[in-house]
Amino acid sequence: MRNLCKQVQTLEKEIRRLKLLLELIIQKEKTHAPVVRSIYEVISRCFTVLFNIQRFSSLLVLSQVEDKNDFIKCSIVIKNFAAYFRSVGTQLKKNVSEIVELNRDKKFTQRKLNEASDAHEEALAAIENLVKKLNDARLENPIQDNVVEHLARKSESLGELDAELEAENVIGVLRNTKVVTELELVYPVSGKIVTEFGDKDANNEMAHYIAFETYPDAVVTSPAKGLVVFAGRFLNYGNMLIISNGDYRVFLYGMDILFAFIGDLIEIGDYVGHMQSDPGTSPLVKMELRKFGEPLDPRHWMLETIEKREKTK
């Protein structure tokens, strides 16, 4: 499952890259097309002017004018026009070649995008089948709904929910010992960060989270190792997953589908849910980090994790 999730998230990044590249190619085509049309119009006018010059030259010959200046002027005009005609032709050839190359790149990129999209759909289907099997094999968890309902009813904010978890020592209740491990944090989804810790949110208040912009069918994986101490809907946060490693608690919310139960021990990269937003949208998944109730900037631990992994390569 973990490998499948990694494959899906890699494909999501590749699909995003190919879509951006395709948009860039199409934009370049739109830029080049008017230039080519303009050059064709210039060449058409050039042919008209050239025809008139040739006609004028014939009239001069037929009239047998003794004044040679008219012939000299005519030859100069023809020479200058020929040079201009050649430059226009060169520019046209260049632009046509660029359009042909862009068209070739567009077909290649579209083919790669189709292949990546097909592979993405196959991997998602494989994950869905595995999830179904896991759900069928899961044992009943009688404390899941009761604990979630109890905590959600007693809490009117994320801070209060965090305080309830601390006060009731849910970790100790579920596992006789706490799960203590060095905190490592990674992206829970493929995508980009659009809101940093400390930014102003939609309510013009300080954001205590990092928001990741992802994809309509994005797979959501665990950003940290630890014990699931909350898994369910909470206020207007939607589906919320809280992972504790003993000292820190990681809050992950915004998922359309949640696949986790209180008491689950999870590793980084484990499947915990996915998005089901409409195509064309950019859903957000938010992640908060708290220690003893204090909100912390997750970016610090994310960078530390990257550096640590780079050193161990």
C-alpha cells in the first residue's frame, strides 16, 4: 500500500508538470500563429507591389523613354524590394519551423500526459481494492465512535480539542505506554504549499497551519509516525486525523475520505485518505503541529527531515 501511495503521488506531480508544459506549448502556438498570418499578408502585398513594378518596367521599355533615370530608379526599387522580400521569407520560414516543432512537442507531451493519467487511474484502482480488503478484514473498534463523539462534543475549537487530548491522556488510555519517537514531518499530499504558518488566513487571522494545494483525486498519506489519537469529523474542519508521537501532535484535516481509526499505529507514507473534489478544482489539505498546546511551525521539522534524509543517502 505504501509503495502504491508513493507511486500515485509521484504520478500526480508528473501529471501537474505535463499539464503546465502543455499549457505553455499551447500559449506559444497562439503567440506564433498571428505572426505567421501577418507575414503571409505582407508577402501577399509584396507580390502585388512586385507585379506593379514589373508592369511599370514593361511600360518604360515599351515607351522607349530616353531618360535613363526612370530605369535606374526602377532597378533600385526592385533591388531593395527583393532584399526585403528575402527577409520576410526568412522570418516566415523560421516561424513555420517553430510552429511545426511546437506541434510535435504538443503531441509528445499529450501522449505522455495520457500515459501518466492512465497509470494514475490504475494505481488509484489498486489502492481502492486494497482499502476495501482492509476494511473487510478490520476488527470492530467499539471505542472509535464513542471517543470521537465525546471529544468533539466537549471541544469548541482546535485548541480545546488538543487540551482534551492532553487532559484525558487518550494515548495512555489506548496504549498502556506512549509512543515516543523523534518527530519527522513530510508532505501529506503531492502539490504545493499555498499558506505558510504565520500568514493571514481568510478571516485575517494568523494561520497556525500549513495549507497544501493538491489534486481532485489526490491520495493523502501520513506525514508523521505515531499513534492515531483522533480520527473523525470535527466542527467545520471536516475529516480530521490527529497523530501523536508522545510529545508532539500532528493535526491533518481537509480530506474527503478518511481511512484511520483511533489506536492505529502508522508510519510515514501510510495511506490515511484521499480527496474527491470536482475536476478542475484545487482542494486544500491543512496540517498543524502542536506541543503541549502550543502551535509550532511545521516547516522547521519538514526541512530538518529533508536534511536528515539527504545525509543518510
